[in-house]
Amino acid sequence: MYLLVIGWLYVAFMMAIAEAFHANGSVLGAIVTFVMYGLLPTALAVYLMGSPSRRRAVKAKEAEQAAAAALAAKAVSSQPDAGSHSPASAAQPDAISPVGEKP
């Protein structure tokens, strides 16, 4: 992939040099030629060709985070309850009794 990029940048650079040293050419025209024919298309091509690897990296990171979260959840849920109350009564220690009933 990088061989094609280097080759195309070389071609664009040679086009810019020819533009700069031509009788009717200018240095500004050479710079515009190199940017428009060389840098912009090459940057776009490299970005598009790198998308699959970026996508794989994001999926691998998400899978790693999901595995870490599952491992943490398993570690938390495997510990026994130290209290003598049921989890429902532990969640509401000062629950208000229904109307007409004594606690």
C-alpha cells in the first residue's frame, strides 16, 4: 500500500517541478499542483484504506471492555451476602408501613 502512495507522491512532485520550471509556470502553480494532485488524493486514499483496521481496533477494544465488565460482575455476584436480612428489606431499611397497619 505504501509503495503506491510513495510512487504517486513522486509523480505529483515531478509534475510540480515541471510546473515550476516551465516558461509559463509559477511556484504558486507548482504548490497548488502538488497539493491538489498529490497530497489531498493520497491522504484520502490512505484514510479510506485504513478504515478496516480502525474498525477492527474499535471492536477489539469494545470486546475487551465487555469481557472486563463481565469478569467484574461475576466477581461481585459470587461474594456471599454478609447480612442476615433479605436483599429486599436491605434496600428499604426505613420502609413506611401501609395505612392502617402497625410495623
